[in-house]
Amino acid sequence: MREVTLVDIFKHHITRKYLFRSGVHHAVTVAEHALALAKEEQVNLDLATKAALLHDIGHYEWYVDGEWDYDEYRKNDIHAIKGAERAHKLLIRLGEDRTVAKEVSVAILLHTDSYLPFTVDEKTTPLQKVVKRADEMDELPKGLHHYKEMDFGAAIKRLHVLDLEIDAYNDVSQREMV
């Protein structure tokens, strides 16, 4: 049984604060993509969906003269670093297993290498690759994927469906091992 569900994570005030800033629709959609990819790649669904949901929790907005400046953001972005730390702290507060919290946080840290002067693709784990691919599947030019709208209720419903799928998948997997 999982310690913390996606709905538990989403309902926390810290999650809502940062995901509403970086885009709830994008976060939920990336979690849905991660579930499908994790099944294909035989990666832990719980870890993949948690990392995908929280992958942009480190975002902040770059404004110049009151206007969103995507180029300035891309040049100075460290959201993966901030996000990994925020996610780890949040998951521990929620009672998540420390190993799970670390794996999720490292996947968030490595879902992009835009902040690094080199690439890390060849050194990433299957979990980290799933989160990166899931994020790329929802990307739009100039960061517009962060501005798609989704209300709180719709997000909860979609995350609840993911939680049910993860639990059902885990139940079947456990029965097959017996």
C-alpha cells in the first residue's frame, strides 16, 4: 500500500501554491502521460506519477516590465533544482517513505538539463527518462503549456482516477508474485 497518494499531494497547500503558478493542467496531464509510459517501460507507477505531478513545482515566473519573458526564463531557469528540494520536503511532510521521496526528487531534478552546461541523458535511469518524456509530450512553444487552465475539482477527479489505476496495477502485480 502506498503511503501518500497523488490526491494527498495535490490537496496540500504547498502543492497548490506552486502548481497553480506553473500550471495545474500541465502537471496533471504529465502525470497521466507518465502512468502510460511507466506501464510500457515497467517503471514504478507510483514514483513516475508523483515525480511527473511535481516536476514543475520549482517554477517561478520571469517578468520584465510586467510581461512574461520566456527567453529570460530559459536563460536563467533553475526550476528543477528548486523543485527537487520542494518536492522532497513536501513528500516527507506528508509521511512519504524517505527512499520514495528521494527517488521522486532526483527524477524531478533530472527531468530537464536546461540549467546545466551539459546533457545527462545517457546517465539517467528509466524512471527519470519516463518523467522527462512525459513532460515533453505536453510541451508547447514558448512555455504555453503552463497556461492551460484546469480547476481544482477537475484536477482532483483526474488524479483520483490515476490513484485508482496505480492501486489496481499494484494489486495485480502483487497477486502475480504470489
